[in-house]
Amino acid sequence: MSSLSRRAFLGRASVVTLALTRPLAPWVASAAQNVNMRLGWLANAQYAGDFVALEKGWFKERGIELKIEPGGPSIDPISLTAAGSSTLGNVASIAALILARSNGLPVKAFGTALQRHPFAFITLDKSINSPKDFVGKKIGIQATARPLINAVIAKYHLPRDQVQVQVIGSDTLPLKTGQVDVITRWVIDAPQMAAVGPDAKAFLLWDMGIRLYAFTYFTTDEVLKTRSDMLGDFLGASAKGWEWAADHQEEAVDIVLKYAKDLKRDLEIATWKRETPFLWSDRTKTNGWAWMEAAVWDDAIKVYSDLGLLKAPVTSKDTMTQDILQRVDGRPKR
């Protein structure tokens, strides 16, 4: 891919394995490996599991000297990881990885913290009971959500000219004042959900049949090929962190606050409590935390392909692997 097309893709993205035979078991670590992970956003309680594992020394126990580097509005974890500046990354949605791979970046997912994406359409309009009721309504979105509302329109065969879509940013006021009938938000964001009030109805994208994983771990093809043991060790330590954080919610937030800035403890606790159910699914009951299904990836790829957003065809084999997950014993099953 030319440098020009690569830059063009990264600009758009900012807006929008090798299996080995031995399982990973308790062991004595050899020389520590330096690993840096780039988050998809600023450090906060939504990443509680990894901060807990770091604080408890569980990465170090497995021979990993981990540095967690925050993301932000102008920081793209995919481009930094693809370029080798970060060893691995955590991305808010698998859609970004699908687009990246389609544009030629050699990145691939190896686990996911959340089993369902918490993105939702939020309304106070009592007449809206399903996506089909979006017809004749005004939908206020953030700019990055345009492909998602387009996917909903396509999936439910809504007349496009009868669904008014406007970009409103992150403000909830347009919903409360009736300027729009629906807004898009993450339901785990406690301050945002408190702002819209207890009478709001949330329609999760996942429940609409548009299935995306969230807070997904990824790295480059080269790291998968040459450092697969390290990735397994990383997931083993991370799994302990997420399980402990889910069981000790307030203590987990207190740990996060050691690494994050300018956060309010009560709001972070409320957010983390809203997030923990998303760690688990029917699949994790049998396959353990961080599991990913190839079918979910292929369905998501089809959504973006049908919208004409993929530069080149890709499949789940190109964008994700279960190989690392299958080697990590002891991942919590709930």
C-alpha cells in the first residue's frame, strides 16, 4: 500500500499464529520481556482488568514488563502497533481492525475483553420500540457512528430518505430538548446514561443483529509469528486481572485511579459496574474469558463490505485468530 493511501486510511480510521503444542501452565519465568500496550482511549475504569493485573504483578509473574500507554482522540493504536511503536493494542471495536486489514495493515486480533459491544441507540420517545420505528425520526449520532446507523438502515430495510441523521457529537442535550429522537452512546458510560435519565430506552447494536466485539486485543502478524508465547502469557495474566476486577469492583477502580488522571471515583465505579456483565456470554461459559467466534467476525465483515467500506476483501482468518486463546489454560468461565 502506498504511503499516501496508508495515510488516507489512517485519517479515516481516526474518524470512524501459530499454535504450539504445550499449554500455558504455572511456571518459572525467564528473562522479562518488555511489552507496551496502547489503549484505544484514555486510561479509565473501562480497562480495569489490565490495570489490576499490572498492579498485582501478574504480568511480571509471567515474565512480562508491561507498560500501558493511554490513547486519546488523536492517537490511533492500530497505526502505532502496525508501525512497531507498540507491541500490541486494545481497540474499541473490531470494525477498526477489519478496516485496517482491508487497507493492508498487518494487524490481527487474538482476544477480546468484552463479548458484546456496548454501543446503543438511546431514546426517550415511548413510540420507539424497535429499529423499524426509526422511520420518520431524527437520529443524532457521533461522526464515527455513521456506518453503524447505515448498517441498521440497511439491515431493517428502512427507507433512507425517511430517517433523518445528523451529527450532534457527545452532547445529550439534543435528546432531552427534543431536537432529536434518538442518540448513540455506550451504555456502560455511567455519566452519559445518568444524563439521559432513568426513563431512557437503549437498543444495543448487538441485539439489533449487528454484532461487534469491543476492547479487543491485537498485534501484528510478525509478533504473532515470533512472540506467540508472550501473547499467551499476556492473556493469562490479563484474564486474572479481569476476573479479580469483576469480583472486587470498588477495589479495582481504586487501582485504576493510581494510573489515571482527573477521574471521579463514584462515576468510575458506576461505569465499571455497568461494564462487567459485558465480560461474559454463553460462549465464555464453555470457552472462557476473551473468547472470539469467527462467525461474529465474518458477519461484521459482511456488514462493512455491503456498505462498500472495504478496500480489499478480507475474512475472519485474515483479521483474528483463536490460536493464542486455545493455549491459555485457566481463563475464567462464566
